[in-house]
Amino acid sequence: MPAIMTHYAFSKMRVPVHPEIDVLTLGSQGPDVFFFYGYNIKKRQNIKEVRDFGTLLHRVDISKAYYFLLQYADAKEGKDKEILSSFIYGLFLHYILDRNCHPYVFYRTGFSDKPEEAKYYFGSHASFEAHIDTLIKERQGIKITHRKAIEASDEKVKLISKMMAELAEKVFDNQVIKEDTYYLAWKDMKFCQVLFYSPIGIKKGIMRVFSSQSALNAMISPPIIRHNDLLDILNDQKSEWRDCLSNEVRNESFLELMAKASEEVDELDKILAKKYTEADLKAFVRNIDHDGFPLNSKKVYFDNVWLKVKHVKW
């Protein structure tokens, strides 16, 4: 991620008005939609495999996949072409924000390859991003709910879902992703937002008491965040943090990282405005995945901020 409202805010910052703003902002949620597949009272098939596909899209060089999507949309006509192209642009916005902001989030929240530690660090990461969501909503004056931020018509999402199935089969030789898989994942994502919705903090408060380090609690955004200089979620104080690979010192705030991402969108716009090739996209991507690091690199350094504020519950 970052989480839903941060990606929504970034997409609206870049594209305040658009004829297909609903699918553009849905696209700005990127492959994260697949992670919600199966979180529903309705039984789904191949849950792990579908979520793994979402993970795969985060860990590859996106240039080949997204070039395929652009060509797919370009072959359509009229409204279908406009819908698909807008969604794909949103996917690019998601990737660009991720690759700029994730290095900061990973350093602040930690990571581990050990299965027994994975649950804790997932919660650490997700909770930090849920806190970011609350603060970004506050800073940008966003009033809509998480569910409204991902709303679009069934007809449009089914069109997108078919395209994502084509991507899975043609680019990744994946037979698990069907024509309705993305659509169902989106439905489950909306269900989760109803489940997570806690405008005055009742659900969040209950989860903090009974399951403070669970994945569910981590994904529920707190309605209000009290000022805490040690936690300083958005790094407004420009405190030192480090590159997870090189240990290089950095001090950008989260808002500065968003601004840097916006500058990279300007670069992308120039590429897409001309007759581009897959090589042009590859040069833009620079072998960087959604985590913000070169493909297949191993993260080493972090400083878990939650350990500094043990009195603060996720």
C-alpha cells in the first residue's frame, strides 16, 4: 500500500476532475484490490492464489504488464477505451506513490522473512498506513468514506475485471484469475470497508482492547490521532530515517515524498503524451518495484517506531 485514502488523495491531487474519475480513483488502489479477495461471508475459490497474484504485481517490473494493459485499452473504442485507459492511469499513480513512500514506511515499521514474524510486521505496516490515512484525510479535508473512495458501477468494474484476467493469462500465464476475479475482489474490498468503518472509534477501541496486534485492528483507521512527537507518523519534524538497503540517511517528510511522486507523474505524462514503447516505460520504471527498491533486493535496515511508543496501541 499506502492505504486507501492516501492513494485516493494522491489521485485527486493529480486529477481533481475527470470524466471517468470513479475508475481512475479505483485504479489508484492498484493491485491492492486483490488482497481483499475472500474477505466476505460468501465463499470464494483460490483465495491464496488470487492474493498471491496481487503480491506478484507488486514485486515485478511493471513495464511489460502495464504496456500490455495500455495496448489492450488502446485497441478498444469509445466509452470502453476511456474507462480502461482511465483505470490504467490510476494504476500508474498507485505504483508511483508506492515506490516513493514505501521506503519510509518499511523503515519505520520493519519487516521479516521469518514466517513466525510475518503477522506482526504486517500489522505494524498496515497500522502505520492506517494512521497515515487518517492524517492525510485531515490535512486535505477529505470527508468521504473509504467505501465511497472505491465506488464505481458494476458494469465498469466488470469491464476492468475482464482486462485484468487477460493480463494474468497473456503476460503471466496465470489461469487462476478469471474474468470476474477482480470484480469479486472489489466487492469484497467494499464489504471490508463497511466492516472496518468506525467513524467515532468504537470498533477501533474494541479491537485495541481484545486484539491489538491483529490484522483486522491494524487495517481499521483511527478516527483521531493525538499529536505525538515520537511517533510523528508523517515525519513533519523531518527526523532521520534510513534507506532499508544502503542505510543511507534520509529525512524527507511523508508529504515531501508525495510531492516527489507527483513530480514523477509529470515525467510519466510526458511519456504517455508521445508515441511511446515498452522500452520507454522500462526506462521510467528503472527496475524499481512497488516497495521502492530494485527487483529482488533484500531489505536489511529498519527502526520500528512502535517500539518507541509502547504505550500507544495500534
